[in-house]
Amino acid sequence: MNKILPQEDINGNIAAGTKTLPGGEGCSLLCCSRQGACLSAFLLLLLATLAALVAVVAILGPPPRRPGAQTCVTPMNKTGFLCHDRRSCIPASGVCDGVRTCALGEDEDEAVCRDVPQSLPNFLVIHCGDPDSWIYSDQKCDGINNCGDCSDELSPVTVCPPCGPGWWHCPSTIFEYCSCIPRSLCRDQVQHCSDWSDEYSCPGP
């Protein structure tokens, strides 16, 4: 009895049990089914990863947003800028000065510093007698003529408390000061008050 063997084609491939799919380059049905299984496993892994990310966001919530600019009071009892850590309070004049004082650098953020003073929060800005002139809010009532016309130190534009213990009250002859001079300038044999009280009445530092 003759045994029929599988015939080979001209390329040497066994005809029986072999099926060539279009574009399959001779891949058997078993090979194609394995490729499909790998693709399915990859898609399932991708979907599982996305589901895990959604679950994490649902549980923990979205990342916290940075709060807007907030005011605070510095140790010198002046208006300050509260950093995002909600612990650090820097002087108003320390904002947009080119130095990153807050831990995250928000005192130099582009949004705050792009068009000073218009981009600054209102609580950081004081306008002088000349509306075109401005100073930082912590420079008001500091004894120094920051506005150039003493409007940051004297009424009717500004009402400041009396001179502190380190100052002597008098009409100053020095452009740098307004109605008070540092006591360190008293009795230095130089006139700093128009009434000479810095040389005759001021007890000195």
C-alpha cells in the first residue's frame, strides 16, 4: 500500500496544513494568533494603567493650585508678601527686586513682575502725591523721603505715627528726610534741622 506524503511546492513549502495569508509572508495561523494575543495583552495593560491613574486622581484629588498673591505682616509690622509655603512673609519691597526670596521664587514670577507696578498686587503699591510716582507699601512712613516730595511721610497725602524712639522730630534740611531725622545725626556739629534743634535740643542717640 502506497503512503501519500505531503507534497512540496516549487519553493519547498509543505502544501498540506499550510496557509499563506495576504501579507503574511508565509506566517502560519498559529503565528498570527500569537501576534493577536500579544497586541491584546498590550492594550489591556495600557487600559489598566489609565484606570489606575484615574483612580489615584479620584482618591487624592487634582494637584493643588498655587494660591494668588496674599498679604501678610512682617516682623517690622509692615505690609508684606506671603510666600506659597504660607510661612514666609517677605517685605513688599522684596517683590520683583531680582532676588528670589520665597522658596519657590513666586516673588519674582513673570505674572507679578511683567509690568511693574500695574502687575503688582494692590496691597504692595502706594501712590505718591504725583500720581505717576509710586513706592512699595512698606516704604510708607519709614522716615525716608521715598516719593521725593515727602508725600509718603506727611499729610495731607499720608498720615504717619509720630517719630519713633530712634528719630528726632524736626523740619529737616536734608532731602533724604521729611519731618524726622535719625538721632544718630544729633549733636554731630552739622545742621540737619532747620531750627538747629538737632544740635541744641536733641539728646542724641
